[in-house]
Amino acid sequence: MSFKIAFIGAGSIGFTRGLLRDLLSVPEFHDIEVAFTDINPHNLDMVTQLCQRDIRENGLDIEISSTTDRREALKDARYVFVVVRIGGLEAFQLDVDIPLKYGVDQCVGDTLCAGGIMYGQRGIAEMLQICKDIQEVAEPGCLMLNYANPMAMMTWACNKYGGVKTIGLCHGVQGGHEQIAKALGLPQNEVDIICAGINHQTWYIQIKHNGEDLTGKLLEAFENHPEFSQTEKVRIDMLRRFGYYSTESNGHLSEYVPWYRKRPEEICDWIDLGTWINGETGGYLRVCTEGRNWFETDFPNWMNDPAMVYSQETRGREHGSYIIEGLETGRVYRGHFNVVNNGVISNLPDDAIIEAPGYVDGNGISIPHVGDLPLGCAAVCNASISVQRLAVEAAVHGNDTLLRQAMMMDPLVGAVCNPPEIWQMVDEMLVAQEKWLPQYSGAIQKAKGRLSSGQLLPTRQYEGAARLRVKTVEEMQADRIAANKNAGESDKAQERPALNTH
């Protein structure tokens, strides 16, 4: 069995190496073609060396085709993994720091809120160029498997405007499923779930064990759990008030809704600093920065460490390899995928990107009808969908009015900022990110004029309610195993240290 898979953004060590391991753990895939491409030749070279070493030590003959020429990498590809971060950590820093001047305190800032909206503006412009290349040089019917955030916005733009069938993939459902089983004191493989909603706001609407529905017992289980009762306060509060548990982490969820991060003096009541994902200000930016710094410094040692083992036992939980396995071999796989709604969830808009259960086999990808979400859960999702739709249309058309409206409609931005503050914040973010926003050239020139007028609203130097310092490489050397896990994993909070008792 031979076909070609291309990785765009392959310099991302966290996703690329693990996804390749997952693919090459499938015996039938030992003769596939693999192409890596990235705009950063240094990162691309390091990841290629590491992955090629893994391939060789697993006894396979595959030679990775590694190139900065995206079209060359995409030529004749049947599947494309997208793991890009447009603007890299430089732009990510702006997504976090500029909103802080206006009091918008984000834990992650890559899905919704001010940071996620701007991330989408950068990403969508580039994703449409990727789609154009796929249409022109990839195998006809090429499937794009998108891991890039903001997941819903990127997948929405590719399906509506890119002309390429695109499935969005995330590990949030798997992580929450694991938590639910732990809270209930049950083996995960005995707990069956149905999860539906939108990416990072997907709801476990049915939880069963041996045919018994345990959904109603979940709140008490989480409230009494010694760890989760401290680390998942936002999720538990949402469960208490809406009746269903949400997929996304405490820190992530806190920035999608208006209630938990709008008053600086209250933020620490809802978070825990044992792990960044529990709500730390700019937490994901910090761990990504640490991971990149560590990998850059420690790379020679990585080449001397044991290679990844390609086997069913070491295979990860990301959906991508299982989807391709199902399509190519006919083996049935059940997962949760981000797709155009088209009536799957009947009380969310048809054009939205929803996350819902799906099945894959040799006949393709099938998404069963879910029906209505519980009304409150649907209301939370619909608020975010309105922001996503505005942000997608803004990015595609370079329309800064729609961009500003997306910011106004965003639940947390709207809870913290008034309209003049939002207008000025958007001006600042557009100007600061000019080099990644070609579609906004006219709007950016006008924004520069306003920012240079001297008639600006006051802002403040604000580090956020719970920001921690980026560790130095020397500090990370004290625990090389933990540093390697941070740099090498796509899910940077899969293994969490003990909760912060302070």
C-alpha cells in the first residue's frame, strides 16, 4: 500500500514526530511516501533528522522528502496534515500581551477571545493559499487533516472558501473522557460517551457504564474528587449551571465565556497554578516558548536518546492516523471530528463547524445525526459561533469592520472592554501584526494614522492576574525528562504535576 502524506508546518516537533509514529505503527503503511515542509529551514532540518532517525531505527526504508517548497511537498499527496502556527511565537506573544493592556487576561488565546480571533486572521489568509496549492498539485480528492488553531475558524474557511475537504482534529474529547472516568472511579474503556458541540466547547451529553446513564452523577463525582475539585473549578461550575461537562480545560474554558476572567481580583478564585492549563495567564505561550528554547538547545541530545518505537502499544491518541487507516484499510474507527454541521446538531447553524462523533471505514467518514444539544449548551456554543462567523468573513475579505464586530461580540472581550477600547485594541493588533496580515493593508494604514494622532485612550502595563516567568534553559536542565515531554508532546498538559496547594 503506497500513497503520499504531506506535513505542512513540519518544524512543529510536538505534532509532527508523534503523528508520524502513529502512521508508521500501521503495518500496511510501511511503504508510504512522506513529505515535510516548513518556512523555517532550521526547525525543519532538526525535526527531519529526528524523524528520519526514528524511521531508520524501526527498520523502515522510507526516506522523508524535506523541503521549504510547499508545492513540491504537496505534489501528488493524498493526505495533508496541517500543523502550522502562522506568525510563530512572535505573533503569539502579541496575541497575549496587547489585550492585557486593555485588561483582557487570556490563559491560551488560540481559539476565541482577542488572541484567537487575531490568530484566525493570520491563519486563514495562509490556509487559503495552502488550499490553492492542494487543488493545483495534490492528488484529486486530497483530504486535509487540520490540527491548527483556531480549529473551527480555520476548518470553516477551508471548507467554505478553500475548495478542499477539511476535517478538524483535536484531542480535547479524549482528555475529558479520561477525566470523567477517573472522577467516576471507572476504567476509561468501560465508559462510553457521546460528545457534541463546537471545538473546545463540546459537551458530554451522554455518559454510560454497562448501559447505565451516569450523566446525572458527574457533578457530585467532580466536586468530591481531591484533584479535580481544585483544578477544574470553571468546568465544575459550568457543569453545575448547565448540567453537562465541557471538553476543554479549566484555563481554556475560562476565556470563552464572560464570567470567570472579567474581574482581575476574582481570576485566582477560579484557577490553579499547578499546571498552566488550569488557568495561568499566558500559560500556553510560556510552555510553548520553553519547549522551543529547550528543543533548540538540547537537540543534539535528542539525537542520542532512544528512538520512538513504532507499534500499536506506543501509538498515540490523535485521530489523524486512525482516520487514514480506516479509509485505506477499511478498519472501523470511531472518533470525534470537526466538520461542517449541515444539520448534524439541529439547534446549531448549518454553516458552523461542529465537533461530533464520527465513524471511518473504507466507505469514507460518516457523521451520525446528533439532534438538539441541551438548550443552555447550545446557547453557549451559538455565542461563540457568531464570533467565529464574523472572524472568518473578516479574514477572508480583509474587512476590519467585521473584525471589530467579532471582538465586540466575543464573550470575554465584551465583558472587559467598552467599544472605543475594542476599536483601539484592534488598531494596535493590526499594526503590530502587519507582516502576517496582507489582506488588511489598507485598514492597517488607517490604523497607523489613528495610533499616531496622540488622542489615545489610556492603557496600562499589566502582567495579568496569574502570570509566571518563562523558565531558563538552565532551569529546565534540572528536569530534562519533563522538559523533553513539554517540547515533544502535542498535548502539553496530558501529564500534569500535583496541584498547587497554595
